[in-house]
Amino acid sequence: MGKKKQYLETRLLSFALAITVLFASSLVLAFLYRQGRIRSPFYILFVLFLSVVVVAAAYYRIYVPYSRTKHIMQLFATGYTFQAIIDEKVPLNKEMVELNKMLKTLLNTDQIMNASKRQAQFLALQNQINPHFLYNTLEGIRSEALLAGLDTVATMTEALSTFFRYTISNVENLVSLQQELENTKNYFFIQQFRFGNRIKLNILFEDDEEEVLQYKIPKLTLQPIVENCIVHGLECKVGEGNLLIRIETSQSRLFLTVSDDGVGMQDDVLKQMQQSLSTRSFEYVKRDEHQGGIALVNVNNRIKLLFGEQYGLTVTSHVGVGTDVMISLPRSKDEEAKG
């Protein structure tokens, strides 16, 4: 026979009963002592000793497990752990154990399936598009453009081919920062065919560039944010617009800040955006052409899914000044995501 599982609820009831009995005994002994029926204080001291023992036992067997359970719940509420919401060594009661099992089942099915929905859609799209067919078609267009003397069309087609090659073919979760920056610069180059010199992009390294470029980040992290800055920040601005990607590191983190000097966000829009980024959501948000910030929410969700709730996006903005999007990531050169 295995050892019977003890619940914190049972221990608490036992402690309450023991305290009640000791308190009642103390009252009876005190009354008898005052009546002179008991002359020796030995019995009172013995009851006091038992009280100390019971309180000490309650501290280690009730308060300490309760504190541990409370800490686990706090971690769960803030997203740092999805493993359990109770202390499995000393669970609160049988119902909490059943609730914990049900929660684990839900987290391992519905939410995880929703978290993988976008990846499944992406893979399905990839299977529908033959990459070689796409590349060969674009290369054919480029060749015809060169023969016709349309150098600009040839250059734009080559840039588009490179962009599609990166987006469709690289299916791994993580890529080097260098690869992501090259794709982002290529995307910006394509946009310049539309905007010309009206928009400019600068990249600033605050630390050793050669080392920082080797750090791993999720694929398509920067490009969607740059796209969002152009469409919702710079396109609506009168005159020239500037984009700055600032790259910094701390002892354990990599910080990428994408800044624009566009039209900025109204306070209510910014507040809604910050709320969307702070709310845990593992579902892919569908694109709405009339709604800004969808790319930011999806990038934020992917980062949190891969690395944890302590990472993700932070947005600040001022009307007429511009918008800053800071991306917080673990500083790592490993190929695998750290959950």
C-alpha cells in the first residue's frame, strides 16, 4: 500500500482542532489552578510546551507549503510557469488536484493547438507554393527585364525573389540577427521603389557588431515591425521619414529597438496596443487592413511562446514625434529556443 496523500486542507483542520483542544485545556487548567485544586504549575507548563510544538509543526507543515503554493500561483498568473498552479508535494485539497490535471490537459491541447495554428497555416501555404516555381518565374521576369534594358525592374524583381526565398524557405524557428537584418534591409529596399528617398533606414550597434550579429532571434521579427512603422507611421507623414534600428545587449538579454519619426499614436490607441501586448494570448491575430499593430501583437506572441512571458515587445509613442518598439530577447547563440 502506498503512503496516503496528505492535503493542506486536512493539515489545516487538524491544526485548528489541536489548537481548540489546547486552548480549552489551558482554560480548564487555569481555572483549576486559581481554585487551588492544582498547586503545581507543571500541568500548565506542559500545555504551553505542547502549544509551542503544535505551532512549530503548523509552521513547517502548513504555512511553508501554503507559501510555496502561493508563490507557484503568482508565477502562473504572471506567465513564468505553465506547469502547475499548486504545490504538488502538498496540494491544497483533492479538488485542486483534479483542477490542476484539467488545466494541464487544456494547456496541452486547445491553447497549444491555437499557438501552433499560425505555424500550420504557414506550412500549408508553403506546401501549396512550389518555391522553385516562384524563384524560376521571378528569375525569368528579371532576365526579360535585363534584355529589355529595364534595369530597375530587374533589380526590384531580384530583391523580391530574395525576400520570398527567405520568407518561404527558412522554416527553422531561429535565425541569426545578421540574416534577419539582411532580410529587413532587402524589404526596405523594395519599399524604396515606392517611396524613393522619402524614407531612410539606419542601423546602430551599441556593442561589438561582429559578435551581436551571431545571436539567434525568431525569423521575421524585425521585418513585420519595420513594415508596421512604414505603413502606420511614415506613410501618413508629410515630408521625409526616418527609421532607426538600435541594437543593444545586457548580460543576459538582446534588445532591438525600431524607432520612427512618423505621426505617432493617439493616447487611446497606444493604451489599447500596450494592453494587447501585456495580455497573454497564444492565438494568431488575423490581419485587418484598417487596423494597425497586428504585426506587433503576433511578433510579441511568437516571442513569448518561444522564450517566455518575460520577453516580448514594449511600445512607446507620441503624436507628431514618432514611435519606439523595443524587442526584448534572450542573449543566445544557441539553435534551440529556451522556454
